[in-house]
Amino acid sequence: MDQFFLFYASFFDQITMLTKRIIPCLDIKNGRTVKGVNFLGLRDAGDPVELARRYSEEGADELVFLDITATLEKRKTLVDLVTRVAREINIPFTVGGGIKTVDEIEELLKAGADKVSLNSSIVKDPDLINRASDAFGAQAVVAAVDAKRTGNSWHVFIKGGTEDTGMDALEWMKETETRGAGEILLTSMDRDGTKQGFDLDLLKLVNEQVTIPVIASGGAGTIQHCIDAVKTGNADAVLAASIFHFKEIEIADLKADMANSGIPVRNMAL
């Protein structure tokens, strides 16, 4: 019986790793979900608790919650709101925005987050990745990278996309893996909110150089864009906001079309 259990558990883990994830993103400002273009021109997209509940019910694989002004406003992530969202969902939940210490990470995990997304703080203090990974495991640490094309390369931007660090994005992503990040959330600032498709060149380059999962973010406008991110860009997951918030694409339709194109997705009934 033990051998059967171990075989089944191993088989399930392999299937889970192979499936590609659909992840709605809640960008939060002043307690509301917002969405803009190229990180600018934000418009209201609804109540984050209601949206989170809807996405969990509609078959999303995970949910990402980003308090997009926490770093600029030099404050902590909205822990109370994180708690309220966590109570309404039964899918993995990643939280980011203004997180600077291991203690803050612990507070968010206790509030209901499964993972934390770290961006500006790890650029300023790269060892935070090591400390967080040691304390909570690599699976709880997501390295968020906001990348913008500069000439023939991509630079890392921080503080909600307002500050160019001058760092090479590809080199930085390799370092985050080395330091213990379990996943990369890669946002193309050039494509963010444009609905023109993901930056496939950037995705391909990153996936050639790291072994941890890469979430594609920035540019989703059609189902085909999501399929291309996985098939051409080798993304492990696709993250989108406005196409889901405003019901331009239904998660069930996206999963069905991805499955029909040969991409393994999780059964929505699971």
C-alpha cells in the first residue's frame, strides 16, 4: 500500500508540474482593484474580495494580489485586505507590494498568503531572498521582475515601474534563482495593459537561462496570446488582469482552447 501511495503521489506531482497555470492578477490601490497601460492611467476594476471569490469559483489555478503603491507610499501591504481575500478563495494566493523583511513575510503568510512576491526590496537587499527561502522554503518566494526593453537588452525597474535600476534583467533573474527564489513573475512593462501579446523574445531568453517556473505577465489580450506565451515563450503560467476583470475572456474558455491546442491544464473540477 505504501509503495502504491508513493507512486500515486509522485505521479500527481509530475502532472501538477506539467500543467500550465492561469493566474488572474489583482493590482490594488486604495483598497480597490485597478488596471492601467504601461503602469499608467489606472482605472477602477472592482472590489478585490468579490473578484477573488469569482476567480476561485471560475477555475483559476492561482491568484496574485499586488499592492502596487505600497513601495512608493513607503508602507506595508494591506494585511487586513489580504486576510479578507484569503477567506474567500481555495486556490494558491501570492501577495506582493512593499514587503521588506522576513517578519513582514511571516505576517502575510499567517494572514492567508501561500507565497510572497518580492520586487523592489530584493533589488535593494538581494540577501532577503536567501533569508526568506531559508525561513519559509523556496516555494513561498516569488521574485517579481518588472523589465523594460532598453536598446538590445532589458533593464530591471522598481518602485512600481518608476525607477530604472540599470540592472540587466536576465542576469538579475538568474541571480534570484541562485539565491533561492522558487518562481519568477516576469512583467514586460512595454506590453503591460496593451493587449498586444506577451514579450515572447524576453520569455524565451529567460527560460533558456533559469530552471524555476516563469510566470508571463504583461500584454494578454487574446486567448492566442496566452497559448503563444506557453508554446513559444515556454512560460509555466500566464498572468492577466483586465481581460478577466472585464470578462473579455472567460477562464473556462481559455482553459478549453489551451487544452485543445495541446497544452496541459488543470481540470477545473479538481
